[in-house]
Amino acid sequence: MQEYVGTCEQCHRPIYCMDGFLDGVVTDEQTLYCNSCAEQDRYTDK
């Protein structure tokens, strides 16, 4: 089952919850990012 959750804050791709698992990342500030953007930020922020 696939349920739309929202869009990535950075690249604006749609993000879904697939079979109960979020296909993205929610930050402490309640911002939603796709896995690709979250992975990029993980390495470029430091």
C-alpha cells in the first residue's frame, strides 16, 4: 500500500509512506525531505 505524505522541501518530489514505512526523512523542525536530499545534506552540512 502506498499513501502520499507530502513533498520534499528541497527538490519538491512527492514522498510516500509505503507499507507503513516513510520513504523520506522528517527533521526535528518537522521538515520533510526525500532520502536523496537528506543523504546529500548529511555530507554537505559538515
